[in-house]
Amino acid sequence: MLTGLLVSSQNQETHQLNTEQSVINWKGSYSFFFSEHNGTVHFKEGELIAKDGNITGGSFVIDMASISNEDYLKQQGAVKHLRSDDFFDVEKFPEARLVFTSVEYFTNENTHRIFADLTIKGITKNIRFYATADGDAKTFETKFKIDRTLWGITYNNKLKNEGISEAIEFNVNLQFQTAIK
């Protein structure tokens, strides 16, 4: 549920994403080792749509060129490899997109069940996840996993590809310019 209007038309409100304060934290793991890589990726733009105070939609553009990993920042890993055609092929696909297709709100839990189309590397798949909103803090948060192979995120080396878990975890923290509930 949302309050505080940014754009209003016939009880519909649009809440603009604060891209500088919103982030996706990602984590990829190895299949057989207790080791992982993690980092961040940022948004180019985004918005939540509400009608009569209830979230009805949303769309977000993710800047894939902003992907980084903590190992790279510590001079221990190659972010260029993540951006290469082995993984996200950022030169060819500089943006990823998430577009809500259906939203259910569970009042007693302040939880939203979101169905959305996620496009990575030009491949669109429907996903489902749960999110919570904090109206005072103007935030919307979720955690979910995807199977990277469904979006063609594979290493071009079969042995190394099998050594990487198929799951990529996302911890998404969104900050909006208007209050959300």
C-alpha cells in the first residue's frame, strides 16, 4: 500500500525510484565449495504504480554496466569477466528489466506477492517473489533467487560452468521519493 503522491491520475499514483539509494546485492556460489562471490548492481530508473493506495505495478531498468563484485574491489577478482559474454554480455545487453505483471497484498503480514517478467540478456522469464514495504522509510525490499541458466548466464567452459551453482541470489533494497506502506 502506498501513500504520498508524486504523480496522480484518477486515484493512480506513480512513485519514482531513488536510483542513488537503491541497490541490488547479488551472490553467486560454487557448487561444491563453501565459497562465493558477491557484489552490487544499480538501477537506471524505476517506479511503483499504485491505485487507491495499493501497489498494482512497477517497472525497473537495471544498469548492467554497474555490476561489481567485492573480490574485484579487493583486487582479487575480475569484474570484466562478469561483464563478458561468459556471463552477462554487458556490451550487447547493457540493461536488464523487471516489470510487475501481478501484485497481491497480504494486509496482515504487510507482504506483497509479486509476479514479474525479468529480462536478462534479452531473455524474459516470469518470476515470483515476496516483498515488504515500509511507508515511513519509503522502502520496498525483497530477496529471491533465479536459475542463471534459464537466462543464458553460463560460463563457456563446461567444467567450470558445472562448478558454479545455478542459483544467483538477489537482495534488493529500493528507496522511493514518496512514502510507501
